[in-house]
Amino acid sequence: MHPEILRELSAQRGREMRDRAHRARLAKMARGSRRHGRDLPDDDFVIPVIPDYVDGSFRTDRTAGDVTRQVTSETGQAPAGHAA
């Protein structure tokens, strides 16, 4: 193989390995700070909403917690097996 190609492949591999080590170091720092109760600086990352169905729609019925709250407010006590 031509020496310039070998040199470029070696340089590319070196860049990839340094980038991988940097990301691993950042992940280790994040785990360590979470483990010790320190918060990381806030960023603007927002977890995107994930649709419930393949067509991109969302579930519209009420959750069990909403039903329990409604029954509790109507009767004054929670249904059997539910903590109020």
C-alpha cells in the first residue's frame, strides 16, 4: 500500500480512538457525578415525545391514576386495592 494512504489511515484511526476515549471519559464523569449526588450543568436537551402508535398518534384514554382520583373524589374513599 502507498505510504501516504497508510499514513492517512493511521491518522484517521488515531482521531477515532481519541474521540472514543473522550466520549468514554465524559460518560465516566457523568456517572461519577450522578453517583455522588452532584448535578451536571443544565443543557437544553429535551427528550422528544414518543408516539404510542405506529401512525404517530398518542393514546387518549385516561390512566389508572386519573380514574382512581375521580372515584375517590366522588365517593370520598379509594376503591379497594388502591391507595389514596
